Amino acid sequence: MDDIISYFATIPSSHRSLILVGGIALFWLLESAFPLFRFEYKKWQHAGLNIFFTLTTIIVNFVLAFILLLAANWTVQHQFGILNWLPKMNIWLYTIIGLLLLDFIGAYLAHLTEHKTKLLWRFHLIHHTDTWIDTTSANRHHPGESVIRFVFTTLGVLIVGSPMWLVFLYQSLSVVFAQFTHANISLPPKLDRLLSWLIVSPDMHKVHHHYLLPYTDSNYGNIFSVWDRIFGTYMELPKADIVYGVDTHMDPKEHNQIKNLLHIPFQKKRNPAP
């Protein structure tokens, strides 16, 4: 465990980039070999659009990274936050509790809030407009949402009292899990359901991308599925019934063009088509 802590305490940016690119490449190959849905779409064009938003997310996080570093260092220096208030414990238990709490505040709670707050939903909507969910969809976030997510992550670090190595570990796992749950892959149903009792599985997250309520407002988890089960936001839907997208923006001219996607948060609110 000491080696893991040492590695993530000083993980180079190049290694973090390798995790991102390596994950996309791995799940891209897997979804080509074992697809859940056989989409009729321009996969490279779709990937290019989503990678554009991945790059804007990277830029936002890079520019604001010093804030996250200051927050993590401050909690350690002042022994602030939940982890610092708990009794001393085994480092593995410490890590698991820390990851669970960071996932709850920085991911589950952030995601839930984006769906329930009209202003925040305008930015998160871009992620849901994708009608061809695959591994490149994982980081399809409007730059405005990237800032919103960063704020929640920073709040999570302060509340949890997380050291920077734990933040980097969580973010690395989060990237891989997002790519895994969005990948257009089909796991054996029993395996997927078994995984969903602890972590967010591909089938579980695909329900969240169904184009109609109440399914869109369910399964908010990022890494751990326990929060959805505890707070009653877990839902199931047969794979054959899932239709990706969001009912207000089903036209490819709207959800498959960068310019329009960037403008969506500032456009007039529209009601779902009857």
C-alpha cells in the first residue's frame, strides 16, 4: 500500500493522460468485438466530437488544479475533514472509506444536483444528448459542467479531508469506470447484475441514459452503486427497451454538432415532444 500511496502522491501528468487514452483504446476495442448495440453512425466523427469535450474537460481541470492541491494540503495541515476526525485505522480501510466518501460528494451528489437544479441541468444536458453511447461518451461534458464538477470535487476534498494521493487515486479510478460504464459492451446478464450490487455496471448506467423520465433521473453513481441503492435512486430497464438521448434534443443536427452543443445551455428552455 505504501507503494500505491507514493505513486499517486507524485503521479506524473503523462501517466494520468496514459490512463485516459489507454482506457479509451481498451474499451474501444472491446466494444468493437462485443457490442451491446450495433449503431449505424459515423463512429470516428462521433468520437471526434466527444474527444473535443474531453479535451475541454482536461483544460478546465488543469487550469484549476492548483485549487484542488491547496484544498487537499489545507485539510492535511489542519487535520480537517471526516477522515481526519475518525480514529486511526488500517490504511486499506482508510482508503476504501475515503474513496466511498469522495464518490458520494464529488460524483453521486454532484450528479443528483445537476439533474434537480434547472440551471445546472442546462449544462449537464449536453452529456445526455448523445444518442450513440460508447466509451468516448464518458467525458462528453460542456466546459461549464466541467467547472461545476470541479467545484463539487473540491468541496468533497474539504469535507472528506482527503490527502492529494487519495484524490489522484480516486480520479484515476473514476476515469476508467466512466469509460467502462459508457462503453458499448455487453456483459453476461448475471455478471452485470452481480457487479451492480457494489459498483456501477454498464447495464446499470445505460438505464440512466434512456431518453425518458423517470429513468433519466436514476442510477447517478459513478464508481459505487451503493449510493443509488441507499437513497432509492436505483432503477432497472431491459436492455432491449433502452433508447439513448434526451427527449428534448433527439435531432442529430442538435446533438451531433459542437457549435450547437456549446450553445444549448444558453438557449430557450423547451418542453419534451408529445
